Amino acid sequence: MQKLLIDGKNILSGRISISGSKNATLPILAATILNNKTIITNIPLVNDIFTMLDLLKFIGLEYKLSKKKNSVEVFNSDKNINILAPYKLVKTMRAGILVLGPLLAKYKKAKISLPGGCAIGSRPVDLHLFALKKLGAKIKIKNGYIFATASSGLKGSKIRFPRISVGATENTILAAVQAKGKTILDNCAIEPEIHDLVKFLKKLGAKIKIKKRKITIEGPIVQKKISHKVICDRIELGTYLIGGALAAKKLNLTNIESNLIKKEISILKKMGVQMKISKKNIKVFKSKKIRKINIKTEPYPGFPTDLQAQIMILMTQAKGISKIKENIFENRFMHVPELRRMGAKIEVKNNTAYITGPSLLTGAEVMATDLRASVSLVLAALIAEKRTSINRIYHLDRGYQNLEKKLINCEARIKRV
């Protein structure tokens, strides 16, 4: 199994081009089931994307991937369609559940394995199934699979989600664009990735309006050749911003949309991070006086749970006690024991982490437990004394394109073995 060896006390300098958003590309790839010919550009070349493409191929679609251009062309001829998403392709990637909505909408039935992904706590699919039932689907779960049918087609409905869910919002939109009549969704997730999916579906003729947490959807869509450029990955951007604040003489982050991370920028400014911000790039500098802060993770536009582990590393360098309250997942502090091995002073009580700093971090052998925990260990290793060995880095490859190459180009000392 591969691992990363990182020599500490790095001083980063250079430019990093931020990849396209993994979390925007995945639902858009699922949406290609609804169309006959689609070109998607600015996609990230990460394992979750390759898994989704394998899933589309299993279903019966064809694709041409250009790694050189970071683009993919997807074709659906509606021939030999398999309405199955098997366990072997869904077990490592939660986003596999997103083919449920479009398969059900277009082919009136689907058999989808219950999904896997990161071990960060319970992420049930109950809200996905709740909304699809409201659209007229009949659903049962048997032997680890979701069996869904809509023999007369889906029908528009008014649906209020009991709680906010990104995946359930996306899946319901993907189904509702082919339902008869109007669908009104309330208490929706409104992440930038959902706005990007809506922008894509509008190119196919869907009438979709987003107002606060209410989304109105009218179909049907029209099959035609379209192209779409995916938004930048705001989590990757936030990760390297924090990395720059920790260890950079100057780090220039390009190919970005800074308006996607307003909340993150405001929090980093409060912590004393030095940045020069424009619409398409951000320059970040090592910040010598990091200030403590209390934050909580929330649905967008709040602070994202996907940056919680990374900002915790910055808090280890702040003077005093910082707090993070984790409101999204109940098991997302699995990186804390590994950070303690490196000398971090962190206590967890219920769903709140208390981080005392500044701490002198030292290299150690550590283990990645999920995607974002993995990259938090990389950030810690960059500023630690001596060498850190990070095991189980396959999590990193699910969501960060060329991570070590990007950091090595900015003078980091990293080796994969």
C-alpha cells in the first residue's frame, strides 16, 4: 500500500492551479444519463470521477476522456441500458447514489447498491428515498440494494426536506426535471455545486429557479449536444489557502472563483491570514500571528464540514484555545488521534473540538481515515519537525488531483512510496 513521506519545516513558494470541483462534476456526470451527447470540461482527474465514469459505462453509456484537456465527452444512445449500479462500483464512492434519480426518471426503474465512501459517520439515504416517493416512485430495500420503480412515470410534487441534504437535493432535481408538472422543493441545500448542476440542466431546457432554500423545477428537458465547464473546487482552494497560511512565503492560487469561498475568506482574515484577493486568483502568505477563533460547520453558506480538518491545523498554531463545533457529521474528528501523535493539543467533547496552541508539531507515522482527514495530515506534516509518514493515502487520490506534484512544484519535500 502506498504512503507519503513528508519532510517538515517547508517554505512553500510558487503557483497552484486549482482543479475543477469533484463535488460538482459527480452529479453532472449522473445527469448525462438524461442526455444523448454531453461535453464536460475542467473536470478533476481523481479516482471518484473515474469510478463514476466506470459506473456510467456499466449502465450502458460511452465516454471519451481527455486527461490532457481535463474534459470528457459522454454519449447515451439509449441502447442496452442496464438500470443497475452494483456494489463493486458504489462501495467506495457515495455519489453513486446520484444515478438513482435520472435512471428512475428516464427508464422508470433502477436498482442501486446502498453507497459507501468516507467513514465519517452515518449518512443514510432516507431523504433521497423520501423525496423520490413524493414524486411517485415505489421503493423497497432488499439485500443491500434499493429497488425503485415508477411505471407510470414521475409526477411533480411539493416536497419539504426534514433536514438539509446536498445529495438528496441533487438526486431529487435530477429526477424532477423529467417529472410531469411542477416540483417545488423546500429546505434545500444551496451549495455552489447545486447551482452548477442547475446551470447544466438549464442548458437542456429545464426551467429551474432557486430562491433562498426553495427550488422550483419544471421539465421536460430536451436532448441535445451541450458543453459545460465545471466550477473550481472550493474545498481544494480552501485547503491550499490554509496550507499557504501555514507554510508559504507566497502561494499564488489560480483558476479560481473567489466568490465561492466568502465565508472561508472572512474566517481566515479574522485569524490573521495575509491574502491578496481578486476574482480569479488569491495570493496567500505565511501568517506569523495566527489568532484563535470559534467556528461551527454548517450547510452552505456556512463554514463547510469538508474544511474542518484542515482549519484545525491552522488552529494548532494560534495562541489560545480555538473551538470547532461539528454540526454535519457525528464522526468527523477521526483525524484528532493522529494529530495528537504529532504533538497537537486537542480535546474532543461530544461534537466540539478544543484546540490549544501554538503547538510544536513533530513528524510521526500516521494513518489517514478519510479524504479530508488525509489532507489535514499533509498540512500538519508540512510544518512539523522532521519526517512524517502518512499511510492509507488512497483516500487522497479520491479527491485531490496531483496533490504532491502541486506541492513539490512549490518546493515542498514530499515522496510517494
